[in-house]
Amino acid sequence: MIESLMDVRGVRHTALVGPDGKIVAKAGLKDTDVPAELTLVAAGRAVIGSLQSNLNTPDWQELLLDVDGGPVLLTPHGNQVLLTAFDDVANLGRVRFAVRRLLGTV
């Protein structure tokens, strides 16, 4: 499923993270990078939870983080989070479209 995101120009790796904080599926992600990416997802979930609470909204669409390694897009998929790391913010539109197509929201 998520392996198809690796065909999108600029995508470095992707991972689907379950509600327990464990990787359900991954593509292109090195085992040595897993702890850092899981920490990033946990921090993103905390920010999202805080925003949802303060804005009194149950849903969220996505969260874009620009970190040292490059931009990372966090997208909800049920109770899971899809992490897509890519090389340049200029590719954001392409990455968003591919993620939405993959998750069936286009």
C-alpha cells in the first residue's frame, strides 16, 4: 500500500504508525531512523491533540513539519498516522495529492 508513495518524486520514506506508536508498515525507512521518526509522530500527535482540545474540533487534516532532515507530512488514517518524509517543500502539492489518492480521499 504505502510503497506506492516511494514512486512520487522527492519522497524519501514513509511509515504508517498505529495508535500504540508502533510501525504498521514502512517503505524506504532505515531501521536506524525508526526511533527518530516515531518520536516525531508522537510529538505531532501531542500538538494535534492540544490544538483539537483548544479549538474544540475532533478532526484534523494534516500537519506539516519542517525538520532538519527535510519536510515531513503527518496525515491521519483512522486511528493511525501516515508519515511521509520528502526532500523539499516545493514538492508538497505532489506529495499531498499522492497521499490523498493512496488514502482514498481524492
